[in-house]
Amino acid sequence: MRIVVIAGHAPSLVNFRGPLLSALVARGHSVTALAPPEPGGAPTEAALRALGVELLRYPLDRGGLNPLRDLNTLRSLRNLFLTLKPDLVLPYTIKPVIYANLAARWAKTPLAASLITGLGYGFGGLPDGADALQGHPQTISRRCLTELVVRLYSKALETNRAVIFQNPDDRDLFKRLDILSPATRVAVVGGSGVDLDHFAPAPPVLAHPDTGAPVFTCVARLLWAKGVGVFVEACRMLKRRHPHVVCRLVGPTDNVPDAVPADMLRRWREDRVVEILDAVDDVRPILAATSVFVLPSYREGAPRSSLEAMSMARPVVTTDVPGCRQTVEDGVTGFLVPPFEPGALMRAMERYVLEPELIAQQGMASRRLAEERFDVRRVVADMLAILPLPENSTAGRAGELR
């Protein structure tokens, strides 16, 4: 088959979809990837070429709400599909899923499937996107945006042969909102998976060598919905009780409506409650120097950063919300806390100060959970089993993988 995979951010094709692309090529399929232009994009193109995948560009305003720009995206994708004549299109992330599917129908592409890797800003960053349609306090513009996204998802996924989710909560939400067609095969897989060999276990860090206290690290895009503001406030509260703890926030800024403003980042740096570090190409040294990984996100598909920390045998403290709750066995591999509550997050983090033996115990359990549920080889096998590929032609009627 000729398969076109559509991304909203080019580096994610290598970092998140690389194993899937390799598996498709290994099965004899011709794979082309589409992604928006990026500054200094040559390394991405070279990495994909090494996998046997061609990369083409299309216009996309990832965080914008301008309908004219989105219409340009739709037209550009349709023209690319008319030229490439794919047998199957496979988009992931919100805008690519919506516009690539609509463009594929317009271009009369035979088959389409989608990866739902999170719901994001369109659902208001809420723990349950359905609340946005049931009077949850939001601005009128956010409610209207959520309703629009639901309508667009319904239309875009109408003829999908398969839709793959990263957590059961998102699947159930789409069902409650009547977004999915009864004829569509549905699967839930272990996020994007994690390379257990690449993210090998590291010795536990019971305390920073200079301060004698644990090191808490949050790795995330600097967005409010990632809970980075909650993390900073929890660290502020924790350091009032335990001044020697070390807190680090690592991640890139982003040009989306939910981004933390530059002046707020500047104030955080001046406060020195949290060390704010730039994004890095290889996060392993940072995780190796971490005692406990923290991600107080409001909602996720399945946070890759948490999976990497788990694979490296780090306890994880995260929120009891869709996507995040699947990565932690509460009290065994880390702790689950309510979203939006820095006090609850602080108390969970303080457990490791008062009971440092938890760092090694829960870290080992974290690694075991990563091996059992999130091995990238298993995740890719699960995705291949649900996609409308020739080898799955005898799969039978619509159903669920898990």
C-alpha cells in the first residue's frame, strides 16, 4: 500500500512515530510523511530518509484559530492527496486528524484511519471534555470552540476504518459525544510506547549531592494545561517546609494560546524556586539526575515524558485525569493527585522527603509497569493489528482491540 502519515510537528514523526513508520516500511508499504515546515528541518528529513520515509511539507498553523489559514491547510492536503494517490491516510494530533480526513474524503482516498493522541486546547484543557458541553464554567469562546471541535471530529472520523486511542477515557468520551461511527474499529494502545533499551534504568537518586534533598523534575511543554503553574506553586510550598529540595522544569515554549507568557517565565526564573531549563535533545541525563518525576497535567493522551521516566526507574507523581492515571499505580509506582491543586501535589512530593526509601522502591515498580504495558514493540504491534492493512483483511467486522 501507499500510506501517507500526517503530523502537526515534524520532529514527532521521528520521536513518537519512528517505530511505527519503520514497521510499515519493513512490511513492504511505501510510506510518505507530511508535516509543516520547521526551522532547521534537515535533521528530521535525514532521519526519516534513513527509515525509508519521504517527507513532504504542508502549511499548518498548529495553535492558530484563523479559519482562512485552516482552509488553506485543507486545500493543500487535498492537492497533495490528489498527487500522491495514497491507499491509506493516517493522521495524528487534532488539526491533522480533522483536516487530513476531510481532505482525504474530498480527494476520494480509499482508506483512512486516525491516531487520537490527546484532546488538547479544543476541549478546554479540562479533565473531562464532556463537561465543556454540560455547563462547565468556561468562557463562551471556549465553549463554542469545544462544540466546533466535536462537530469537526464527527465529520472527519465518519468514514474512518479504524481509530486508535491512547487511553480508555478519550475513547469513552468520543463514544458519549457520539463522534465515532458504529462501523469504525476502535483500539486503545499504550500511548506512543517507550524504547525500554534506550531509556534503561538508572541508579536511584535519593538526594542531590550538594543539598542532601530529593530532586523533583517536570519535563513538559511550557503550557498551562501541562500543569506547569501548579508544579511551580507546589514547589514554592514545598520549599517553605524543606528549603533544600531541588525542583526543575524542563521544556520548550510553544506558540499556542495556552502557552505560559514570557513575562511569567521571567518571574519564575527571578524567583529561583524552580530551575527552568531549556528543552534538550536527549532527556536521559536529566532523568538520571532526578529523584522523582512530576507531571501535574490537566489531561493527556498518554504522556511520553512519564513513560520515559518510568522506563528509567523513576517514581511518577501525576494527576488523576485521563491519560495520566494510566501511567501510575497509586502508592506503588508513584502517586496520583487531583488536578489544579498545588497543595495536594506538594503533599505527595513531600512523601519522598520524609520517606526517601520510596524513591528506589517505587522506581523499580515503575520500570516493571513500563515493561508490562508500554514497551514500544508491543504498542506498534497493537497499532498494526487494527489498521486497515492487507494483512488484516480477514479481521472481520468492527470491534475493539482492547
